Amino acid sequence: MITVKLFKNNNDITAFEISGHANSGPYGYDLVCAGVSAVSFGAVNAIIELCQIEPIIEQGREGGYLHVTLPIQLEKEEHVNTQLILRTMIISLETIEREYKQFIQIKEN
């Protein structure tokens, strides 16, 4: 199962962690894993490209783990934009969770 943990401070997302494997299909054909990867990496790439900030990124060498932490001090526009991107990511992940709840779970810490 894929577990998505959201870390918040005053309702703002400060970090997220994605771990595990969906195992919803054969290796290389796992649609849930591919969807979660595409959504999460797309969000991280958008933060780097559009907001011009470098989050702290930790990845597992063989996949199955991604931890992203936003810098503590962000300008107001950077903060607003990163929150919008991360909330968009969460909406996409919740859509996947609704359809494939046996393979993915989203939690808030």
C-alpha cells in the first residue's frame, strides 16, 4: 500500500512523505503507482520551476519513498504559489484514493 503523509502547520502544508508500493499490477504496469509518482513528481517539479525554490528532497534509491520539505522562510508569493501547487497535488491524490482505496491511503500528521 502507498501511504501519503501530509505535514501541516496552521493548515499550511510544510512537507509530505510518500512511501510504499501499491502492488496493484505487475511491476512496470502498476497504474496506481504510476499515477501517484506522476502527480507527486509533477508537483515537486512545478514548485522548483514556477516558484524558483528548492525544497529539501529525500528519495529512496529503488523507489517507494519520497519526502519533500518546503524551506522555512518563503516570500508571500512563493508561499501562496507552493500551497496552491501542493493542494492541487492533494486533490489529485485524493481522486486516486477514491478509486483505489485498497492501494493508497492519505493521512495528516
